[in-house]
Amino acid sequence: MIELQGITKSFGSLQVLRGIDLTIERGEVVSIVGPSGAGKTTLLQIMGTLDKPDSGSIRLNGVEVNRLGEKKLSAFRNKEIGFVFQFHQLLPEFTALENVTIPALIQGVSAGTARKQAQEMLDMLGLSERAAHKPAELSGGEKQRVAVARALINHPSVVLADEPSGSLDTQNKEELHRLFFDLRDKLGQTFVIVTHDEGLAAQTDRTIHLVDGQIVR
Ligand code: ADP
């Protein structure tokens, strides 16, 4: 599902990724751990086509993404990749339901269908009662689940999560983690999760240890 070969990336004179080779299978839940500054977020951004490597190739679902033009790449990203960030990044002026519909609307789904799909996604994540609320009226755990619903609305093949539970308390953290595994079992998606949480990392199918821009084990 994800194949990275020889990925390097520098910011100015700082080499952040030093030749990353990594293959992740469909349906795997993989965690990426490592010290602060190791390059975890940069790697996830490159995997998600939000940033470009200096060299190396990236295949996602069989597509060599470096070869796509900007327009095709952005359509591919919106369809195939779901992102979940530490700070949910919901739009404050829209309701939970509206926030979840946005990627579907960008994808060209009609407003009615997008609303129906968003409602189904919120139902599945136990948020039926919260659909009409704006982010400010939701708890931290609820906001993060809305962000997960938004990441999943287009049924992406890959979900990339950067410290998704970083802002949550222990109980919400555990619920969010359980949710990722439930979703993988139900929908078969591939999850890549950057985390500092050793507990979560230990539950994933595989843990990638990144130190100084290299995979050490
Ligand atoms: P991690 O997620 O493991 O903490 P990051 O990938 O965020 O590591 O960052 C790795 C290094 O790259 C850090 O030293 C960071 O300051 C630097 N860095 C990340 N993004 C940028 C950027 N856009 N411009 C310059 N330096 C960056």
C-alpha cells in the first residue's frame, strides 16, 4: 500500500531524512516512534504528499505520486489519504456534520449525499447526538473523533495520524486507539500513526523506530 524508497529530505543544511526505505501492507496499523526532531512528522508529511522529498520514490496504492501533476496529486490526496492531526483542525464556524462533509464536497459528491455519508460516519463513531454542534461545544475526545470521521469520509485507503491522541486524557486516548483498530477491522484501512505513546505503539502491528532521520529498527 505504501512503498518508500531512498527518501531524503533536508531543510537548508539540516538533513532530516537520510534514506528511508519502508513498505507498509494494506490493512497494517503501523506506529512511528522516535525522539523529538527525529523526522517523524516530516516523514508522515512526505508519505501523505503534503511535502516532497529531495530524492527517492513514493508509491501509494500502486501510484508513483511524484509523477503526478499538482492537480491530479491534490485529487489523489483528497480521495486516497485521510489525515488526523494532534489538534483536530476542525473549522470552528461549522457544525461537526458540516466539517465531516467537506472532503466529500471537494471530491464532487452532491451536498445531500455528502450529508448522508457524514451522518453515517458520525453514527459509526458514536457521535450521532453531536452532529449539529460546533467544535467549541464538543469535548476534546469528541472533536478528535469528528476529525477521524472527516479523515474517513471519502474511504481513503490510507489514514495518516500525527500525534492523534497527544491532546487527550488517558481514557479518551485509549478510546481513540481502540477506534483505529476497530476501523481497520471493519474497513480494512492502512493506518500510520506517529506517536510518543509507547502504550499505543506496543499495540500496533509494527513499530518503526526513527532516529536522526534513519530507521534504526
Ligand atoms: P519529529 O516529528 O520527529 O519531532 P520533525 O519531522 O517535525 O521531527 O522535524 C525534524 C527536524 O526538521 C527538526 O529539527 C525540525 O526543526 C526540522 N524541520 C521540520 N520542518 C521544517 C521546516 N518546514 N523548515 C525547517 N526545518 C524544519
